Amino acid sequence: MAPFKSGFISILGRPNVGKSTLLNRLVCDKIAIVSEKPQTTRNRILGIKNVEGGQFIFIDTPGLHKGRSELNQRMARTAIASGRDADVLLFMIEAPAPHVEKDRQMIGFLRGSKGVPFLVINKIDLVKKETLLPIIDQYQRLHPFEEIIPISAVTGEGVAILLDEILNDLPESPPYYPEDMVTDRTERFLVSETIRENVIQQSYQEIPYSTAVTIEEFKEHPERNLIVIKGTIHVERDSQKKILIGKEGQRLKKIGEAARKEIEDLLGARVYLELWVNVEKNWTQDPRALDRLGYPPAAAHRP
């Protein structure tokens, strides 16, 4: 009988290369929010996939990028810390727009990790196959990747091959998490991220980077199959608050309606959702505010 394998796989790369889309595809569930806007993922998101003979523990990380705010620096530290003691590192790039020079410094982070390095070339559904060979050649010169695997996180092409290759490199180990567990994140966290995703989708360009969501109340009423949720959307300026609320509260109403439908699917119950918008000036620069709003300094991810 083959030994059981279990291990941690960090998904790294620049913002907007498809890391969260890949995580959702790998675990066959939506646990990470997705947006075309960069820097959508802020926290470390852990997703668990169980197969016969193995357990994959995937870690979706904030995009590696340079930023001046305390929030951006914490996001970068979270991404780097998640890769330090991973068993496998998936460094993702996108086939339609690889940035070798931008990735050069980021790939340097891999040299400090014991994990087996993979290069994952995403969005191959958007390019002709012959364009991949020059990309592979360029990145092979940057780092001795153990495997180079082209995929499409959207269509699923190449993902089964990626899983097989990862399993080959995972260490022999009993599972870290119960078989029925998909993520270590709480329902309150997933709800807050669902609300933030809808803020991103329905607000102007400058708003998404200045918003955070906290859940003030999460009360279950099983006899009525109802969950009452009250949340606060935090912004940095009064002008942003006006944009989010909209004329006669219409934009906030749309955000709430769209988020409520997704939350009901997530929780399998009727949801009453109430949202407020609060101005917390310069919260992205304030370490105490970041701690309070759910963006603590990077920490180890192994249980």
C-alpha cells in the first residue's frame, strides 16, 4: 500500500495572475474572492483538497508587489512568510503578459525556501501554444524550477497534471486537517470577504484599495432558517463613503443585495444583511487599525 502524503503548497506571484481563481479550481469551491482588479487578495487563504492517498493544503497569498502603505507591506510579508516553510512553491505567471524583469526579484524569494519550486504558466487559453516555448526558456534562466506546467485556471486545462506532479513531491505524512474540511477560515471571514468582493465589483477604481469589512453581528436563528448579519465597510475618506452609499443609498443597497445572495448560497440559509459605511481615516497606514480590521503581521501557517 502506497504511503499517505500530506503537505503545504504556497501559490505565489504578482497581483492578478490568477492565484485565487486557481485555488478555487483546485478545491472545487469558492473560498477566495476573485476580481480583475489587482491586490484583491489581502490575507493568507488556506484551501484543503483530499484525494485518495493524499491531502493538499494550498495557501493563496497576496500578490507580491512593492507598496508604500503599511497594508501593502504586511501583504508582502504575508506572501513571503507563506512560502518559507511550504513543501511545494507554485510561482504563477500569466502567459499573455509575462514580466520577466518584475518577476526576477520576486523569484529571488524562492531561494530562501526549502519547498520544491514549480513554475505555473496560467491563462494559456488566451494565447497560441507556440508562444509558450520562449516564455519557458526565459524563466528557466531565472531559476531552476523542478516543474514547468502550463494551465488555465478558468477552464481547468492542465490542472489535473499539476495536481499529479504536486502529489509526487509532497512528503509522507498523515493528514493535517479533517477530511470534510475545505478551509481553516471561519464563516464570518468568508462573509466579510464576500461583501468586500461586491464592494470591489460595484465601486469606482480608487475605492477597493481603501475598503475593509468587519462583521459586527452574526446571529443564527435555526428555527426560522435565518442568519442575521450586520457588517461595516470601512473607508479612509468622507468622499469614499459618499461614493459607496450612492444617491439615496442605491449603491450600498446594490452591494448588499448582491452580497446577500452569495452569502445565502455559502451558508445554506436565508440571510438578513445590514451594512453600514464608516470612515476610519488612513487606516491602511495605521498598524493598530490594521490589527483591529483583520490584517495582523504575517504569521506561520502550519497548524
